[in-house]
Amino acid sequence: AFDYLVKPVEESRLVASVRHAIEVHSLRRQMGVLKHYLLSDCLQNNEAFAGIVTNSRKMRALFQYLEAVAVSAEPVLISGETGAGKEMFAHALHKLSGLSGQFVQVNVAGLDDTLFSDTLFGHKKGAFTGADQSRAGLIAQAAGGTLFLDEIGDLSMASQVKLLRLLQEHMYFPLGSDVARPSDARVVCATNCNLAQMMRQNHFRSDLFFRLSVHQVEVPPLRQHKEDIPLLLQHFLDEAAATINKPAPEPSNELLTLLQNYHFPGNVRELRAMVFNAMALHRGGSVLAMDSFRQAIQKQQKEGSESPASEVPDGLPVIIPGRFPTLDEVEDALVREALKRAKGNQGVAATLLGLSRPALNRRLARRLTPAES
């Protein structure tokens, strides 16, 4: 029993009561399923995640969460940095849900309110100048399936109101129509923005934020699951080799050390671009050349060092207790740390420091003891 109704029964009260009962039942079921997955540490549908290459326990935990919430009709908010793989998680969720409809994707960044409404809701003939015939929107195409809204953090405030109404009422109005149409599409959103912070700054509606974030998935950046780098590197090498009909060369240990010490601001997408570029430049041989990787990393490090001060995080990246070190002492410490992370490989250490190999050799001869150098 969830509620009681006093006669004569008001239709709105009846509908609200039944809807509440369904939501409570759904949440209880989801909690039970989630508990089962977390305790059993198993996946029921591995093939849904076939497109995501990983051996990371952190990523596997996200897979288990997706399996648990896939049966829910509530929205899912997928957050993460650019290039981390949010779209692939959305595809996996659609496969897990078992929905019979299509997976329909739209990037809402740059859409003004009118274009957003026309894209999603469609329009009637004559709704505006140039509307010579009626057109169904993407919501109609996603009927019985998944509507994936990418870059939801860039949605205008006016469009946010319309999306909230769609999520609450499961109804929408095509442009030029005064007749509401029902929608049963499951809404999945993705963003690389901090929506909670945007909400506090009044750039994102709080009611929409809480409606979207019933289920939340935060895809970790590549630097937080670096154990996947060797696996991803080999996967992209095989993929790139197949596209240009060449045998895939072997990556060197030096290359793996270099990549595992790089922070990958562009995440998995950046690694894939590096590999495809290296394969295009590869001129034969059994070992993949490192030059293009070094150049890409050094270019990014240079661009990062030229970022405006407003983009630099507040506070120092390290804590300096006691006496403040001199520049010579800091340089010595950086060189030693780079060599440590590079496992003694001076070429990799030079790349990490943004130096040429000869420049590092000169510093080693000048700064370090003979035994260290």
C-alpha cells in the first residue's frame, strides 16, 4: 500500500499516486539488482561492453553499475572529460536496456532554443518560414529506444525548461502544434562540465539537474586507469594497421614507459590519434618508431605551459615544507624524478622534461654526481 484516496477521486491525485507507486517499486528493484551486482562482482552481459577496451577494476565497477540501472526508465547522466569514452558508455547502456527502439544521438552544443526544439520535437507544416512540410523530431525517431543528448551542459536556459517538461510529463509539443504527443524514449545525457557547480552559479537549472542525475556515471580519465594503456595501445595498433593494410609493429618498452608517464589531457581519443598518426608515418620494421609520440607530447606540453594564468589551478601542485628550495635544487629534483619515472631511460626523461636528449645530457653532466649521471 502506497497511498489512499478519498472519494470522489480526483484524476490528478490518482495519476500522481500511481506514478509514485511505480517509482518506489522501480527504485526498490534497482537497489536489489545493484546490491546483487556489487556483492557478486560479475557481469551478466559482457558483450554489451565489447567496444570498451579495459582491464581496469574501476571501469569494471562502472560496468556493474550500468547493468544494475539499465532496467530503469529514469534518466542517466554520464560525466567525464573530453575523449574519455562517454558515448561508448551510452551505447553500452542502450544495449543493456533491451529497448526495441533506436539509439538516437544529438549534440546540443551550439543549438539555440528554436533549433533545439525543432531538432528534438519536430514541427508542423507552416510552423515557420520555410516549413513546407511536417517533420518528426528525434524524440519520435527514438520512440521505444534511447535519446542521447551530448554536451548537455551547453543547453540554453530556455531549452532546459522544455527538456525538464519532457522528463516530467513524458509529453512534448512539435513546433506549431497545440496537441501534445507522448514520448517513451529513455533519455541519457553526457557532459564534460561540472553541472553541480553550474547549478550553484545559476547557469543550470537545479530542478533539471536533480531530474537528470537520478543515475550518475562518471567515466574516469585515462590517467586514472593507466593500467589500460598497453592494452589500448595494442588495440589501436591493430585497428590502424588494418585500415592501411599493413602488419602491426610491436611497441617498444621505452614507448610504453613514455606513455604511462604522460597525463593524456585528451584521454583515450588522444592516444588513438597518436597511434594512427604513428602508423601512417611508419616506414616498415618490426618496432614502432617513437618520434611522432615524442613530438605530440612535447607540443602538448608546450601549449600547456603557455596557457593563461586564469586556466592554471589555484594553489601550488606540491607542498614545500621548511626552507624554500633554490632553482638549482628544484632543477636537480625534477631531473632525478624524471629519470626515476622513466626507469633510467634518458630519452623518455628528456621528453617528460620538455628537453632534447643533448640538453638533458648537459644538465646531467653539470648537476649530478658522476655516479648518478
